[in-house]
Amino acid sequence: MSDFNTQVIEEFRANEGKVGGMFEGATMTILTTTGAKSGRSVSSPLVYLPDGERVVIIASNGGADRNPAWYHNIKANPDVTIEVGTEKYEGKAEEVTDRAERDALYARMVERAPGFADYERKTERLIPVLAVYRKN
């Protein structure tokens, strides 16, 4: 994990899910996945879209031409841990495959965090949208 991600995660956990800097005011989550190759726990700070009972995350990778590592981890093992504010729970992630629903969710994310529009412009790939559902 990068030093940047480590700092964001530490700040998130120390401040009940709030972080400053470029993420100030954003809805943040810590997503913990199991490495597809390593089998190790990997935590990633992400901006998320609240959507009823689910957390929607976007595999933008800053507009890079490849998906982020956490996306591959989810495809290999969809069981994840989510942290929102002071709450931490187990979830199951799945890709939103219905194109109309995916596009609507992405558009809602762009409304909340306009930088996501830039990510779409930077790449030719269709950026995956995933939903995380709380396990009972």
C-alpha cells in the first residue's frame, strides 16, 4: 500500500471517517479486500456513493487504462470489509452489469464528485461500478 493511502486510512480511522485535503467533504470508505494473488488483506480508501442499503464504489483508478488492484481482488473474492464513519462490517461486492443502472450510478457520482467525469475522459475503458451489500 502506498504511503499516501496509509496516511488517508490513518486519518480516516482517527477522525471517525472524515479526512481533509483533496478528500475533504467527500463520502469516504475503507474497502478491505483479499488479494487475488497474495491472499493478504488489502485496504484501500475510496470515495463512495451511498445508495440505500448499499455502498457504490467506482473502479476509476484515476482514469488509468487499467482497473485498480482492488477490482481484481473483488472479482476473485467478492467478500469484503467496509468501513463507513465509525462502523465496520462485512459485505459482498458485485459489479453493476446493467448498463443503464451503471450509467445512472456513475452520473450520480459525478454530481457528488466532478473529478469522476475527468476519469471517464482519460480512458477508453468502461469504468466498472460495483455495489457492496451488507452481509446479515
